[in-house]
Amino acid sequence: MLRPSALGLVASLGLFLLGTTGPSSVEPAGEARVATTRPPDTIASTASTDTPVLVSLPARVQDAPVTQYTILNGPALSGVAGRSLTWITQGVDPGTYDIVLRATHPELSPDTLVVRVTLQ
């Protein structure tokens, strides 16, 4: 029988392995996952498929200046330069996609910003 501390270690290792295996691609959100309202710190954008997406990111998030944006979870061919998010959507299916960014502040903890892109 495993002691409680060993059992916790085994459970933690299992969760870690589950989180690091499998594909890490961005897929369209299914109808069941679409919220009727946007979560806080979300920017919405709409584009046609096979049309590049360009989104201007805010200079401030949570009323604090942003020094840098970094993509935490985004599709292939997406990137951030300064305060601009770009995504080349060639060959991407229509749907709603969430791109998760980290907004770094000079003297505060980083915030998360979601760019919700709807491709039609």
C-alpha cells in the first residue's frame, strides 16, 4: 500500500504526463464550448477564411501598461510583434478560435488576454 505522500507524487506525475502528451494544436471551439458572453480581457475579431488576421493589441490590460505580449496558445502561422497579432489563416476551417496571450507589465504580475477570432 502506498503512503499518502507517495500516492500524491504518483498522482502529480500522472497529471503532468497527461498535460504534456498529445497534440497541442488550436482547434475550433465547438458549439457546446461557445459562451454567450466573452470572458474578461477578451478581444473579438472576425475575418474570412484564407484572409490574414491582424489585430491591434491594447497598450493597457487591467489598467496597467503592457511592455510585451507573448503567445501562450495559438495556431500555426500566428505571431506577435509589438502590439500586433497576426495569423495567416490559409487552409483553416471556419469556426471560432481562441488565441491566448500573456501581457507582461513593468511592475505587476502578467495578465492573460484572449483574442477570440471567428472565421467565416
